[in-house]
Amino acid sequence: MVTLSEENYLKAIYHLGKQGKEAVSTNAIAEHIESKASSVTDMIKKLATKNLANYIKYQGVSLTEEGRLAAALVIRKHRLWEVFLVNKLNFSWDEVHDIAEQLEHVKSLQLVNKLDAFLEYPTHDPHGDPIPDKDGNYSPIKSINILEIDTGKEGTLSFVKDSSDVFLRYLNKNNLALGDTIKVLDFEPFDNSLTIETTTKKMIISKEVAQNLYLSV
Amino acid sequence: MVTLSEENYLKAIYHLGKQGKEAVSTNAIAEHIESKASSVTDMIKKLATKNLANYIKYQGVSLTEEGRLAAALVIRKHRLWEVFLVNKLNFSWDEVHDIAEQLEHVKSLQLVNKLDAFLEYPTHDPHGDPIPDKDGNYSPIKSINILEIDTGKEGTLSFVKDSSDVFLRYLNKNNLALGDTIKVLDFEPFDNSLTIETTTKKMIISKEVAQNLYLSV
DNA sequence: AGTAATTTTTAGTCTTGTCTAAAAATATTT
DNA sequence: AAATATTTTTAGACAAGACTAAAAATTACT
């Protein structure tokens, strides 16, 4: 049995080293989960004895295949619950993190999979992060919301979810095309709209449009 | 902050003494939550210092108004989640208890209330137990599933949810009327039908019919 | 390479919630 | 009402997870 606390460490290791494959430092983990280095050492020893992590003293930790899968499952649950909270319960996407942080620890594979079906197999959460499948795999493409506001991060428009005529006409009219480089400048909480910047201009896009733009970063 | 463990004790006290008003014994609680009497003593002392319980040594515990409300909230959450699992995720009503036992501890008043709205303000969970409202109150009437099979418990038919012509004709045809005494003899998991017994006869009713019959016990 | 700075680990302590075994209080029986 | 049985509480121990302070290892610097 993987405890709540163990799950949080697995998540941290997963996020800090590319999906847990790279070794991450004790200090990085401590900072990420807001604890102390000594606590981290204790826990990673425990994860190692449980075959969830590879650990060599003073050399950092990485996840075993088993650990990677366990971490991906927690992330899958987190993101599915976020979709539920936003799409079904009408939360706004900036309110759901703390609740999903609790829901992600509920244990029942049947529950995850039924929730997945109920939500009609979403591929991305409301923040634009991709949702791992049952085997822990996911596409590296993220929806536009993922670009944090005003950090200067940019992405390349590489996929549109809705390929209806009316949406493609919208893109045409606004001079947006696959391959364009996009940066997010501002987020308006009132209607969830975004101000974005391409190489040629600045514009405001609605929540509906944002949800259909996918970028590689 | 009320911890997970504290919530479980509050629930137990609430269930064992009529909504926590009557004093319940240490042993009864220990048995109910499958722990030891000494652990219970420790915890009820803690609940008392937190003003959630009234405790006099060797005299049992009851809940304070604050404790009663906290317990009712946990039960409200448990039963709402059960409705969600059965009505939205298509679980059968005998599979949902353990999952709801975890979900009931998720903290967010906003979540409970949005879930309540999403489920269209259900009054009873899939087992027939009434769902407390925001103030911890609920009707003492239970839907028929609550009568445990073959325990000899009986109730009086006192309310029908669906009052359409077609349902009332069904009741007429089958000689079921308000005031009738009803006992549940068997449950068929395949289609969730029940075998019931009135003072005059024995019959099988479908899940749909059962969901509309409410009894006072 | 040798010293200084940083990172990581160890050792020992604390809190929460649980347990066993023994002591104290209450209930029951005759 | 005394003796016995049962229930409840206390005392002390333990596991999980976190912390502080000190020791050990690694990395960085000159």
C-alpha cells in the first residue's frame, strides 16, 4: 500500500526529473513539497525499500518503473478530478487545485476509470496539462492555458482540438495558423479570456478558443 | 481543524446515540470503528478539549452542538458522494461504501454544495438513508432500501416520491397504500429488485418502484 | 590539491493515533 | 451488601512522518 505521504513524494520526484527518469536532489524535493531535507532522506529510503525509487546515498533519487506508474496514476487522478470540478461542478480553473490535491489520493482503480468515462476521456486538464492514460503515457502537447502568464514562455501552435468549419474560419480571420509562436500576456478571471501575442500581433482570445489551441513547448 | 480520525469518531458517536444526543459507551464506539477501548478514551478526551464532545469519565460521550454539526457534515458528504457514484458513475449501490468513506473526508464546503446542486439536491442516498442539509437536519423518513434484508425490521409506508398517475395506478393494482406495514425479505443484486412482505402478501418490486417508496421506521 | 561552502545524511526528539497490560470504577449477582 | 464480572481509564510502548542540530560527503574555489 502506498500512503498519502509517499504519493506526494512520488509526484514530486516525477515532476522534478523528467517523469522521474532523471535523478533529483534531496534539496529540490524538500523545496518542492515544502519540507526539510532530512525528512526527504527518510522518505526516499522508504520508497527505495518498497521498490518505488532508485536511491544511492548523496546521488539523488529517480523512480523505478513501478514508482513511475504509481506517480503517473496520482497525476492522472488529480487531472481528471480537475476536469470534473471545472466541467461538471462549475468551478473556475484557478480554484480547483487544492481540492484535486485531496481527491487524487482516493483509492479505487474502478473509480478513476469510471470518472474518465463519465468525463468522456479528456486528454487535458483545465490548466492545459495532459492527462496520463492507464499506462502512465501522455502526449507532450499542452493546451494554451499551460503557458504561465507573463513568464515569457512561448509555445508553437501544433494542434487544434475542434476542427469544425466555424472554428477554422475563426483562425483564418484572426491570422492564426499551425506553426505560429504564441506567448500568453494576461488572464482575465471574469470570463477566463487570455491576452496572447504572436510574432505579428497581440490579441484577446476567449476561454472557448483557448481550450482548442494546443502547443508544443 | 478536524482530522480524518476525529471525523470517524464523530460519525460513530453520531450514529450510536440518536444523532449524538445520547451518551454512548466507550466500548460501543470501539466495536463500531473496530479499535480498542483505550484508543477511544484517548480520542474522546481530545474531542472534549476541542469542544466537539461532552465527556464525563466512566459516563460515556455525547456530541456538543458543534460536534453534531461536524458529524452531520461528514455524513452529508458521504451520502452525496454515494449518490454521485451510483447516479453519475454507474456504480451499483452495494459497491460505493468504501469509496464514499474516503471521499467524505475531502475538505471544501464549496465542493459539497456544488456537488449537491449538480446532483439536483437529492434527499436520500442510494441505500435509502436521508441526506442531512447544510444545517445538519433531515427528515426521519427513509426510502425502502434501508430496511436491512431479513432482519425482521419493518416500516410504515408514509410517502411516495413519484405521484404520477401511472405510479399511483401501479400501487392500486398491487394493493399497496399509505399506512401499510412493509418488511424487506430479499435483495436481488442482478437488477436491484426487492422481495417485500406486507401484512397481506409477499411480492417482488423493481428498483424503480423501491426508489419511490418511503417509510417511517 | 587543499580549503571553504554547500548538500546530504545521521542521530535524536516530537506529535498523532494506535496498542497491550494493569489499575480503577461501575454493574451484576447471589 | 459483599463478591464477582465487566467496563473504562491509565501508563507505557510503538510506528509513521516530520523536525533540529550535528556530522559526513560532495562540490566549488583559489
